[in-house]
Amino acid sequence: MTTVNEYHSEVLAWIEQDPDLETVAELKALLKASEAGDEQAQAEISDRFSTRLSFGTAGLRGAIAAGPNRMNRVVVIQAAAGLARYLLANAHEGMTPSVVIGFDGRKNSEVFARDTAEIMSGFGVEAMLMPRMLPTPVLAFSVRELNASAGVMVTASHNPAADNGYKVYLGGDDNGSQIVSPADVHIAEQIDMVAAQMNVGELARGPFSTIPESVIDNYISQTALVAGTYASSAQPHFVYTAMHGVGYETFAAVISRAGFGTPEVVAEQNVPDATFPTVEFPNPEEPGALDLAYVLARKTNAELIVANDPDADRLAVAIPDESTAEGYRRLTGNELGALLGWRTARELGLTNKTGTLACSIVSSPALSAVAEHYGLDFRWTLTGFKWVSRVENLAFGYEEALGYLVNPGTIRDKDGISAAVALLSIVSELKSQGSTLSDHLDEFSMTFGHFASEQISLRVSDLSEIPRLMTSLRSSQPAGIGGIAVATVDDLLAGNSDFPPSDVLRFWLEDGSRFMVRPSGTEPKLKVYIDVVSREGELAQRRNDAAERLSALAFGMKELLGL
């Protein structure tokens, strides 16, 4: 077994260069305990120093603590230096690369952002820092608005309170999208070189500028335009929660500019708080996260609940539903994606414009039905908004994990604020016609078919179990699931003309149903996504038929996986 003695010199070297007194004290205490024979302290040091926090297409993300396998000032400074070296190496001759840097309200976000600005400036990159904590979409917008070479957003989005992260965008030909391979690999190589050869305490630091308020105001103005003319149709009465994040100030400015009224606000969650005291996980998808919003909505008889995650790049919506204990039902990411895509398709049709609708491969086929109905192009992408945002001639894109892009001409990342404006415009238009969002969902089911989805997660204690299961599914592909024959199978492991290589299996069944299997990118889980559609009969019949087939397929998949 590896002992702490193997990392003793690394720990001392880390302490010597760490500018953070808190993590220095933490590491000294661990080292002292390990030297006294504390096995738990020894194991903790081994976990922190046996590897580095990996840098990939999602940047960095992890728990805030000392050591190379955690999020801290040393790791962030090394990342900033590595990114600076990458930008300098790839800059056009005679051009000085530039970077815009944003941060949210999590612990150390502003500290990490300032370190990044000073270090990148010290390397010769023009660094511009946001004037205060702001949503991720504002940063993504600023990369394009300022024609910057890159952007960095310090956020862990909807992760637990103990985490923070470092998300990277590229300008130029990347058009302000999140990084993809091979850029992530080349940046990671530079970061590793910095970590191996440089002492962060000796790196030069330089001055940086503050991004002017006019850039933020431009984001507000352009995002408000998403509402179109519908804000004045009929004002929706709704509840808003920022989930202890940074969304409310910008959201409120946007909807005011768009002409919407002030929402009822969940006061306990409206001010940024890095401890997220009212929720176990600050993710509107998690059970319990919207409980305070439900209470306020019932009290005020709200027509709608709108929720952003802590960095406001995701949107959740709930509508009245008397059949639930809460009195409201949160729409799934697929339901909301279908409605927002339908809105885009209608607008393109009214203006005789073309465009492409796109969603991740684990999202519902409902959007493809909308595209077909309106004669629009449609594209599947790999999971992750870095792929959705890069679709050519994109008009609308989404992923089922509550990420939506309704205005790709303005921004190239998911944006929970602009998506909320689009949703409010739908509700306003419906209300002016005496209709509701629930009625609109029913209309969708009768127009395009009733789509239903379910996700199954198989958590494993032994990570080798996941590739074993994927290999088994590939070598012994099922002829049918839930009594329905398999029509075609797409194995994306080697990639094809539409997708780069990805460990995904997609099964299309003869009745039009689909299920997909893939390993989780962030957890020790195998994930299964099941989708069905029913197009026969009246609404009740379609709902019942879809529910029965979804249940049969879920049972069949659980049986196949031994659950």
C-alpha cells in the first residue's frame, strides 16, 4: 500500500508555494497527523497527491482543499499559467491574446478569478475581469462581445457546496464555445508542464482591467430581445428562485427590460450564499431543491415557478398540478426543450427563415419531430453543451439536463436567463389567449405525438464493472427489450461521420422507441435513457400507451442489467 512517506517531499513543496493560509494550515495538520501514524490522514494525503485533478473539456471541478487532486489556489494558478502558455503559442503573429474572466458566489471564486487575471497578465496575455460576481452566461457572452481569445468562468455550477470549478471558453473560430478536444489536451499538457517545472510563488503577476458595465448592459439588452412582442400580451404571475446563486440581479434586469413584471421571489434563496443553507444539493433537478418555491407558489397562487441553478446557466420550470403533494410539477428537461424548440420553429416559419434544431443524443426525439414537421434541419450531438453550441446554422439547442440555447446569435452556451425569457413569452402569449402551459403541452402531444422518457442509473462500487457491462452489451446485443424487437443498433465507440468516438450504445426499437446506454462522465454509474412516443388516439390514450410502453422497457432494461 502506498504510504505518505512517498509524498512527504511533495507535501512540503506544496506548502512552500501555496499562497493560501487556510489550505497551508490544513495540509500542515494532515502532515502532522500522518507522521504520528494516523492512517486516515495518510490515506487522505495519498488521495490528494497520488494524482492531479484532471483538466478536460469541462475544465476543472472538484472539492476545495489542499493538494493537486483538489481545487485550490495552487491548482488554479497552474491552470491559468498553462492556459496562458497555450494562448500565446496559438496566437497569430503580432497579436496579443486576451482573456475575459468571470466568477460566481462560491467559496474562493473571486480569489481564483483574480489569481487567474494576474497570472495570465504576468505571462503577457491581456486579462479582463468581471466587475463582480455574475452568471456564467454573461461571461460566455463577453467572450464574443469583446472578441477575446478565451474566457474563464470560475464556478462549479450546481455541484455541492464544497466544490468549485474552472470552465474555459475559446474565441476566434470557436465562436465563444466551451473547449473541445484537442484543445483540452493541449491546454492540459501546458498545465502539467507548469506544475512539474514551475513554483507558483515565483510566477510573475501583472495588472488587469475590469470589464465595463456596458458589456453587461449589452447582454441584458440583447437577452431582453428574446421576449419579442409577447411581454405586453398578458403578464404571468410567477415565482423565481436563484437557488442561492448569482442569477437574480441579472435576471431581474433582463425581464424588466423585456417588459415583464417583477416575480414573487424566494427570499431565503435570493442572495448568493456559498453554503447553500436551504438545499442539500443546489440543483433544481434534485428532490427538495424547489420546496421553498412550492411553498411560496401555493401561498401566492402562482401560475408558474422559474428557477435558475447557482450560476444561472440552467433553467427549471414548474407548473400547477393538483395531483401532486406540492401542488406543482416540475417539467422535465425534455418537456421544456420541446416547447422552446417548438417556439423557435414557429418563429422561423413565420419569418420564412431556416435553421437547425439540435439536442444531445440522450435527449428526447421530440425535437426531431418538431424539426420534421416544420421542414427544418435537425442534428444529434454528443452529451455536453460544448457540442450542441457548435452545430452549424444552429437556431435552437438543448440537453435534457436543463440546458437551453434559444439565442445562438448572441451566445454560444446554455443560458438559463434567456431561456426563462423565452418561456415567459410563451406563457404570456398563451395567457392572452386564455390558455396555459399545461394546455400547450397537451397541444404538443396531439401535434407531434406524446413523448415520454425515463432514466435508469446503475451505481457500481467497482469501476471495472462499467466497461464489463458495456462490453457484454456489445458482444451480446439484445434482440428485443420489453417485448419490442430491436430494429437497429448504433455503436459510437469508434465514432462516425456525425460523432467523434464515444462510449455509447443507441438502440432503436421497431415501435419507434429508443434506449441508450453510456457510462456517466462524472459518477461511478452506468446510465440508461429510455424514450417512447405514442401517436394514436386521443390525448388520454396516447398518455396511457406511452406510460405502459415506457414501464415495459424500463422493466426489460433493469432485467437485462440485473437490477
